[in-house]
Amino acid sequence: MAKNLAGDLLVASANRLVDGVVVYLDDAGQWTTELQRAAVARDKRGGEILLERARAEGFGVVDLLLVAVTEDVEGVLEPVSLREKIRASGLTFDAIAAEAVRYA
């Protein structure tokens, strides 16, 4: 599949309540930390359906939203916006991550 520069592809994203880590809804209805395992909506209607599925599976997460992504020829997903690229890369500071794990 060709790279989608318009960002018409969408994934459902949220933050896990326990530790604040960014998670994505997969095809099985589970929340995963791996963007590559996220369920992908390929059009507007698919995005609406994905958002409803995410809301139904929303227990344990907050800040639910749809994130525009691109997909390269090998199927690798990457967020379109800089904000989402930063969120997808994980916690910015190791100290914050260590504290989150400590209190989880």
C-alpha cells in the first residue's frame, strides 16, 4: 500500500489510567502500547465505527481520540502530527516513567 500523506487513516488512541502510557485499540478490542498492532480505519465511516468500538472498550483509559496515521508500502504505521509522534515514542523523561511504574 502506498504512503498516505493526507492522513486519511485513523487509529484509536488513549492514555492508560494506571500509568498514563499511550495505548491503541487493536482489532481484538484490546488496548496495546504498540502502534503497529492498532486497528486501522481507512475512511471516515470506518473512523466513526472505530471510535464507537473504542468507547465501548474505554474502561481503564482516558483521553480517547482518533489519531491520523500514514502507512508505508511495508504496512508500517506512523502518526501524522508531531504531537502524536511524541506521544507514540513514550514518556519523555525516564524519571517520569520510573515513577509511573513505581506507583502502578
